[in-house]
Amino acid sequence: MYTIELKDYTIIPSGSKTGLNLLHFAVSEGDVCSIRSDSSDDAHLFMRVLSTLLAPSKGVYHFKGEKLDFSDYRKILPVKKKIGFITPEAAMLSNRTIRENLLFIRYYFENSLSISLDDYTFRLCELFGIVDKLDMRPAALDSIDLRIAITIRELCKLPELLIIEKPEDFIGQKKFALFIEVFEEFLQSRIPVIFFSDNNHFIRRFSNREIVIKNKQVTAQGAGCEQEQA
């Protein structure tokens, strides 16, 4: 079973006359897909589509075989929980501490305010050096530490799909080697990853499939894309 599968998909953002089109796109466990695009905006739009932040103008989105219903955002929430999205657009709740932000999804789905950080989350906080900032609010952190906290939050969702936008810029060069170490460990789970990066070394090292966005058309190479060539 594919992790995600999009069929006959068209996205036209609000206020725009053009969007993105694809016939068929799917990813499975073990796929690590890099995006090559003639427009950074189109790459960003595609990642927002995959993260379920945008409803299609037409087409069908399946997540692990389940057809998603975009008519009510509440029906999408259980799927959003399963998708990690590391992007410059990401933010944290300003009136909650970093610790509370890291626990927020668990608060919601476990219906409890008494839970604490799990071992994996705490280990990442130690590795990236933000343990002493867990009880601060986002505004008190510098931009890099805040982005690190967002990255940890998305990884510690234990997502079933991870989407990353320009990690070399988002994480920052000082912490990028640490991120690569964590990312390599994450890939051992075979959870599919889709990323957009300008770092050729990162692309060559990790990508085993390529998604091409050109002239508003999305195509991909490798498994899950047979129908694109039909």
C-alpha cells in the first residue's frame, strides 16, 4: 500500500489563475524524494499540497488507502498529525512554552495535560542544546533555537510522512551536521521523506527518487508513478 497517493490532481491557490497539475503521484516506505523545480514557489506549493494544507481544485488524495475528505478540516486533523512538515512557514503557539508546544499534539489526542516529554524528544533537545530553554516561550528564543524546536516537534510526531523545505537554511549551518546525524537515524525507520533543497551534497547523499516540477506540471521518477507515463 502507498503511504500517499494523489490522482488527477489540480491545485489553483486562492487569487491565482494557475496552479499545479499532476496525473498520478505516490510514495511508499523507503522513498526519499528530492524536488527539482523551475520555481521555488511551485516547490513550496507542492509541499503544502502534500501536507494537506491546501484542498485540491480537483482530484483525490489517499493516505494509506483512505480517501481524504477536505470538506471539513476536522476530518483532516488525524492525518495532519501523521505528517511532519519542516518549513519556514511553521510556527509555535506564542502563549505556550517550548515544552508545551512540543507536547501540544499529545495533549490534544491523548486528552491529558499531565504527560511529559518522551525519551526521544528529550534526547533531541539535549543533542541540539535547548533543554535549558524548554520552559521559555518562543519569543524568548533566538531564531535558530526556535527553528530547532520546530524541527524537533515535527520529528517527534513520529510521522508517517516527513516533508522538509530547504533544511540547510532552516536549520542553519552551525547545526546542520547535527541535523544530518538525526536525519540518518530517522531514515532507518523507512518512513517516506519528500524534501526540497539547494544543497547538492544533501540531495546526492539521501535522495533515491526525483520529483520534477516544470511549467506547472509535476512528474516523478521511480515507483508509484507508472500512470504518469500513460
